[in-house]
Amino acid sequence: MNLKQLAAHLKLSPATVSRVLAGKGAEYRIGEETQARVRSAAGKLGVTINQQARGLRLRSTQTLGLIVPDISNPFFAALCRQIELEARTRGYSVLVADSQEQ
């Protein structure tokens, strides 16, 4: 089942369902009851946002790249963790690469 089918099933607009699944229900003043109904139905029916398709459509993947010289160094491991936690709170994911001090 895709997003449009879920919206039809719930008798809601695709935009409403999309906003709820993207975590922006409150921002668009969508009622808590409606948000709960959308999340519940999406969970039961296995509907999720395809992040790759969303990234292509919006021309933004919300992904940051981080290259560190030595990921096994506790300093860089802790730094990566903090960057990843902060990025997640802002809706980004982080790809980490180890340059092996090259």
C-alpha cells in the first residue's frame, strides 16, 4: 500500500498523511487524534516514507558526510557520536568514513 492508498483508506488528503509520516503534523496543526490514526494505520499496513524517493524529489537527502582520521581513536569516536546525535535532532543522518590518517 502506498501513501495515496493509505490516505484514501483513512479518508484524508495525501498531504495530511505525508505530513504526519514526516513528523510534521504539529507544525501543520494536524490534530493529535488524526496523527495517531495515521501512524497506527501506517504501522499496521506497513506504510513508510521512502527516504530515497523523497530525497530525489526534494533534491535534498538530509545527509551529512563526516571524515575522521582515525575512528578507533576515542576522541574521534566520541566526536562522531555527538555530531550524529545533534544531526539526528535536526532531521539529518550522518555517514562516517575513516581516512586512516591519509
